[in-house]
Amino acid sequence: MHKIFVLFFLTFAFSVSAQKRTNSQKVDSVLKLMTLEEKVGQLNQYNDNNLATGPVTIDNDKIGQIKSGQVGSLLNVLGSERTRSWQNVAMQSRLKIPLLFGQDVVHGYKTTFPIPLAEAASWDLDAIQLAARVAAVEASASGIHWTFAPMVDIARDPRWGRVMEGAGEDTYLGSLIAGARVKGFQGAHFGDTNAVMACVKHFAAYGAAVGARDYNSVDMSDRQLWEIYLPPFKAALDAGAASFMNSFNDINGVPATGNSYLQRTILKGKWGFKGFVVSDWGSINELVNHGFAKNDYEAAFSAITAGSDMDMESRSYKNNLEQLVKDKKVPVALIDDAVRRILLKKFELGLFDNPYKFSNVEREKLALNNASHTAAARSMAAKSIVLLKNENNLLPLSKQLKTIAFIGPLVKPLKQNKGFWDIEIPGVDSNFIVSQWEGLQNKVGATTNLLFAQGCEIEGDSKAGFAEAINIALQADVVILSIGERRDMSGEAKSKANITIPGVQEDLLKALLATGKPVVVLVNAGRPLVFNYTADNAPAILYTWWLGSEAGNAIADVLFGDYNPAAKLPMTFPVSVGQIPIYYNHFNTGRPAVSDTNHIYNSSYIDLSIHPKFPFGFGLSYTSFEYSDLKLSKHQFTKKETLEVSVTITNTGKYAGEEVVQLYLRDKVGSLVLPVKSLKDFKKVFLNVGESKKIKFLINNEKLSFYNAKLVWDSEPGDFDIMIGASSADIRLKDSFELIK
Ligand code: GLC
């Protein structure tokens, strides 16, 4: 008997040891070999020297520090060859721990997609995921392991330049988009050679900065934090996001980088996040500026204690962590936890097996801006264009038009179309970008005469170019005017107090309208702008955001009806900056505004409407849709049951097209006040002319729940309104139901 046991034990022991060690076991085996200096090195991230996305620290010894194992990651390293050369340096270190290369691949690498806010206007999760997928294929072919995206900050204030980077004001839509982008970036299997690690940012509530001034303070109730700002982060985590980036802002008095409640209690605790957190650029040392740390030593202490694992560019960890351990202020276990989290990702990405896995020049050549990628970008761009106005069906234009005058400062530029957070690849010129002018040239036939005049600059008060613009307008059958802000007027550190269209561009529109010619206006921007003159006087308006490298072709596809626009605004567009913050899912108050004229003791302005210029969820089509036959499977149900909702949508116009059918709910009475409506579902449906389709929705307890005063996510019995609409302000069908115990 004894012999059999021994034989069995030996066989079992052998099989375990021979078994492939898990990545976690590999991490532990490397950790055991590391000196404290090498451990701290893994927490240290530097910028490369040829591109900066933050305040630069001159450091001429990066090579030496990498060789001595004092650097774990680099950001802004562009191209296979450059990443390979930096990785070569790391392979000369004692333990040969590979570098992690991070990059802001936010809306494309070389093939540039519409800015994320524009993509959000498509409400097309598959297209959004594909855009991230393409970006990952190109970035990973260029040596990038890790993208600092998706940015999932809910934003209700268009003065904040970074609204361009997210998915707008709505938590439900923003959460779905966050998940889609993570899946697109990280691909089918984490560590695939054609995928990159996602980095969900900026944790948290960065979009609620006071005055919408970048990096400014945030102060909000825990209820609002949990109800509005945290869900997209949780959705990204649930989609498998492998890393997070914290935010520059302080929140309720504690800077995010030093915020244990955010990073340890919520992210790594309640949510069980096993990846790692990178600080935003320099934000650890900035704890001193916040007045949250007396000096860099204390800043490093606060950040590592609060769960910031990697230090982007501040050098606080490199300069202080060893001393903090020696001073017994920081247990080495805390350092080990951060190192483990980072090394685990390097193992999972396959970098220990092959540090050069992503740096493949041949693959890079085949991947960048190839035909399938440009086709995806063109399709995404067309889906992002919002038709805001189309009086007398001026659009779509006929391809048989004799003469078109294409006017404005944004007609011919190439790079402007890329928006902020585009990537300038060294040695790659901008000729792959399709300008708006070229897009029209590609579209119209030889019989159409295209005339161009710039008319004016984006900024400045010179009207010297008006005469030429008017002159060509008088020769044309139709005028297209492309105006807006410069691409670098939105993005990081681009907060604006004045969000009207700059310069004399709307004066140019006025002059062109005076010719009596029909004018189609393209508004290019990275944010909702205020453009009341244009909105009130132009017969047709397309909001073209910044559409990326296929902008010209996509705009032409929409102008001439080769794509019927279906996009819906992901953010509210104010009449005036004075209305901000303005968003659709507001509370009713005790004295709700009743009209734009009656201001007697109610929550309105005496000098301005409280209604937006264009509401959340708004967007027109070249066709029209009828909503009918709203049916509920029951009008009373318990939280354990599911309510089936159906509605019929019919295409009653002359063009085939898509409609984003939106479902809003209102919980009439709660233990807390609740929004007058909240988006709880939507379906984007294609209908041929005359076609009808029955759309179905399911309402479960999840969709009826909210964070109550104890921050418990649950529903409460009571009456609910259900609203089906073409926008948050265009409710076509209504009904109600009761949730019973
Ligand atoms: C910037 C941004 C962040 C970006 C990082 C690296 O300051 O806030 O979103 O990922 O630095 O470029």
C-alpha cells in the first residue's frame, strides 16, 4: 500500500512541476530576483524624446537608467524601429525585463477615425468597436503595447476641451461605448499580437471640473459620482480593461492620484481590479501643487499608498520610494503589489517570451492605412455626421449640379480634419488625409464645376476674402460653407469660455445668404459650439465634428445622399454658454420651468430660454420615420420579472435610412429625486422606403434601479413613465407602468 501511495505522490508532484507555470508564478519568480531599485524601476515611466503630451523634464540619462533596470515603460515611442531600439536597451539590463510602450491611440493610429465624441454620435456600437479594433491593429503593428484609451469621462460642459475625447453626457450610452472600445482595443484574446492593452481614463470624474477648466477641482456628492460618473469605468472594467489611468483633478478634496477611496476601496477593492493604475502625466508630483503633499517624498508616499502603481513622468517614485521603504514609511509589500500588477501584464502580453513581438516593420507596412482600414474610417465618419437642419430638403445634393461653390477656411486643410489626439508619425506626410475639397472632387462628375474660395480665416476679423467668396457663390447653383473652430481649439488644456464660432465666419455666411443662393453649412468642431445665427438662418446644416483621415469622402457621401445621415447628438447643444451646465436628464425641482415666457416663481431664466439649441439624442435624416403601436407586455410587474416593450417604426419618406429609436424612463417618485427622463435603451434600425419593423426592448430591474441614499443600487416600487423618442426632446409615444413589491 505504501509503495502505491509513494508512486502516486511522485507522479502527482511531477505533473504539477512539469505543468506550465502560470503567469502569476512567473511573476513571483522574477520578483524574487529583483533588487528594490529594480522594483521601483518597474513603476517608473518616461516619455520618449520626440513627442511630448505633457510638461517635459529634460533627462539625458534615459538609456543608462533603462540599462540599470530603473525604467519599466516608455510612452510616445512611435514606430516599430524605434520601439525595437528602445527594447534593445532594456535587454541589456540585468534581468532583461521588457519595456511597456504606451501611446494615446485615442481615435486611430495612422488611419484616423472621427474624434470619439463624433463616433459616439453614431450610436453604433459595432462600428465604434471596429474603429478601436483597427486602431489596435495599426498601433500594435507599430510596436505599441498599450493605448491610453478609452477616455470614459462623462461630460456635461462643452467649455471643457476634452469633451472631444469621450462619449458625451449620458451614462448609459457612455457605458456601452466604453465597453465597446475596450473590446476593440484588446481584441479577442488579451495579448494577441494585433491587439493593445486598454487604459480606462481618467479615474475619476475629470469631466466635472469646476468651470470646465482643465485640471480644475471636482466636488460632488457620492450619489452623483456613483450614478453618473463611475458606471462607464465599471463597464470598461467588466469588458476586461487591463489598466486604468487616474485623473489630474482633486475630487471632494482628495486628488485622484492620492485617492485611496477611488483606487483601493472602489477599483481594487469593491470592483476587484487586478490590473494596474498609471498616474496621469506628472500627477504624483503635482500632489505638492494641490497642497496634498508637503514635498515629493510625501507625494510618493500618498500615491503608492492610495494605489497608484506606475508613475508617468513625475520621477517621484524613482526619487523617493527606496527611501520611503528604508524609512519604514512604505512596506515593501506595497511596492511588490504594484510591481506584480505590472509584470503580470507584461507576461500576459507575451513580452517576456518575445520582447520584440510587436515591433515588426513588415507587419507595420501592411497594416497602416490599408484599404480595409480606410473603408472602416470612411464608414465611421459618415455615421458620425449629424444632420441638424434640412429646410425644403435641400439635401441631398444632386450629382448633376452644374456649379458648386465650396467656400470656407476648412475646405482645403488636411490635418484639421484629424482633430486633437491624432498621431503624427515621423516621416509620414499628411497626404493620406482626404480633405473636404478632395472628397467633393472624388464625388462629383466631370459635368460639375467646382469653385473654391476660402472667404476668411478661422480667427481674425478680416473680411477681405468675402468679395471673392460672394463672386463664386453668384456663379453657383448651391454653396457649401465649411466653418468652425481649429482642431487644436478642443482637446487637452483647451477649455474655452466662449464657444461661439470664432472670427468672422458667421459674417461670411450672412454675406453668402444675401446672394440668395442656397447654402449648406458644415460645422467642424471638437465640442458642441454655440452658432445661433447659422442655426437660425442656414437652410441646411451638417455637424461634421473632426472626422479623421477620410473626412472629405464621408462628407461627400452624406452631401450627395450616398449615405443617409442617422447620427444623434451625444451631448446637449446650448443656446448660450450662460445655460451651462445643461443636460437632458435633470431633476424636475419643486418649481419646474413652465415656458420660455412665464418666469414667475419657477426655475427659469428671465433673460433666456432654459431649452437647448439642439437636445441630447437629436439628429435628422433625409427620410422620415413614424412611430406607432407601443405595446407593454404588462402594466404591473415585480422586480423579479421583465417587461417586454415593442414599438413599430415605419419609413414614411423617400430614402432608405437608419433611425436610432430611444427608450427613456422616468421613475415618478423615489426616496431621492430622480431625473425627468433617463436613456435606458436604444436600437438603431435600418428601414427601406415604406418598410415597417417592430422593435423590442426588455425592461428589467437593472434598468429601474438607481443608487439610493445608502448608495445601494436597487429599484423602488412605484409608477414609471416610458417614453419612446427620436431624441430626448422628441418623444413620439408614451405609456406608464407600475413596479410592485
Ligand atoms: C496627458 C493626458 C492623458 C494622456 C497622458 C499621456 O496629460 O491627460 O490623457 O494619456 O498625458 O499622453
